[in-house]
Amino acid sequence: MRAAARRLGQVAKQVLLPVAACIMLALCASSRAAEKIGIVFMHGEAGAPGRVIVGLTDALEKAGYLVWRPDMCWSARRSYEARFTDCLSTVDDGIVRLTNLGATAIVVGGFGLGGNAAIAYEARHPGLLGIIAVAPGHDAAKIATRPEIADSITRARDLVAAGKGDDQGDFADVNIGPNGLYSAEIATTPAIYLSFFGPASQASISDNIANLRAPLLWVTGSDESGEEAGQKDIFARAPANPLNRFVTVAGGRLGAPSAAKADVLAWLKELAAK
């Protein structure tokens, strides 16, 4: 239990908020309540907190976990309104919120782009209890090889070089629906676009996964293809941890969060017992 408090203390120091520091002092007291796990769980691209992930997050709440589902900057409502690294600061807010509610250990997870973000967050914020990546997508290093994305990256870089990095524009995107990959378009600035898609993007799962310290649960759907192909090879790059798990659930990507409920709950019990 003391080890869990120390892990959460490390996370709070990353947040650098006075209220979090005060909470950490309380958690380090000798007369603490039993460990309580808080979970920040992020939705996918063009998603929302109350849509695809809600079946899984509701199950987590019913099991007694403290859960916060942020509206990320890549949601359908917000549509890429901030740079990738700035979006991750939303997780900091969630950690403080959950700590205020009594969490003594934190798990960060997500679906699709949210799963990517969970891996990216832990790679830069030590002290988490674990990471849950459900059908993680939008691997910047991989998606940039698509011709339409490569063209938009070149155009965005030219605009930034011309001093127009903060001007609004339309750029290529790709998403995954019930029938697989399809081309899309997003309205954002060149600078924001490059933070998600460009060669220096921190949304590269392949790069981030090698820097993890916490155990990782990676969930994939049995019908997944396209961007998700080869996920097991990427998962294998994570540092060895006896609690790392790669789980395949029946069905496609959009059904993966609900299909993974039992596996996620079982894994969380393993984490709590370690």
C-alpha cells in the first residue's frame, strides 16, 4: 500500500499543482485507508466520453473503481483544437480530480487514439500503477507513410516555414469504421496537425512503448486490420514486466472496449494484488 502511495506521489509531482502536493502528504501518512485505484480513460478519435467506451467505463465504476472520462481535444466536439502534448495535460487534471475523490493509485487508459495517448503519457510520467490500451491507434510513425497523409504533412511543414503555422486549414486524416480504414479530413492548424502526424510527433506508439515503466494491458479485436495490423510486434517492444498482457477479444475494433470488460477487470485485480 505504501508503494502505491509513492507511485501516485511521483505522478502528482509531474502535475505540479499545489493541491496535488497536499494530497500526497496525506496519502503518505501512516494511518491511510485501503488502496483505491483511480482510472483516467480516454475516448478515441472523433469520439466522446459517453459513446464507444462507456460500456467498459461503466463496468469499471460498478466494480468499485474511481473513473474519469475526459473530453479530449480530438473529440468530435473539439476536433483537434490543441497540440498532442497539450492534450495530454488533461490527464493531469484527471489525476488531481481522482486523487481528491480518494484515489491512492492511478491507471491511465484509452481506446484508439486514447490508447496511444495513454502509452505516450506514461512514457513521460513515471509513477502510474498501469496502462490500458484498447485497440490503440494513430501510430504517427506508421500513419505518415500513407500518401495522402504524407502530402498533408509536407503542406503543413511548408505553411509553418512560411509563418502560417497557426492558420486554420484542412488536412488529410484516416480513421477506422465498421468496414475498416477510410480517408477523412480534419480542420486544424498546420502546427497542431504536425504534432499528431509529423515526423517529430510524440504520438508514435513505436517510440513511446519502449520507454514504459508501468505494466501494460494491450487489447486488440480479432477482426482488426489496417492501422492495427502488427500490434503484437509493437507490444513486444515494451520493457519486460510480469504483468504485461496482450489480449485478443472477439469482434472488431469498435466493439473491443465492451468485449474487453472481463479481461480488464481481471488484470486490474492482478495489479492491485502485486
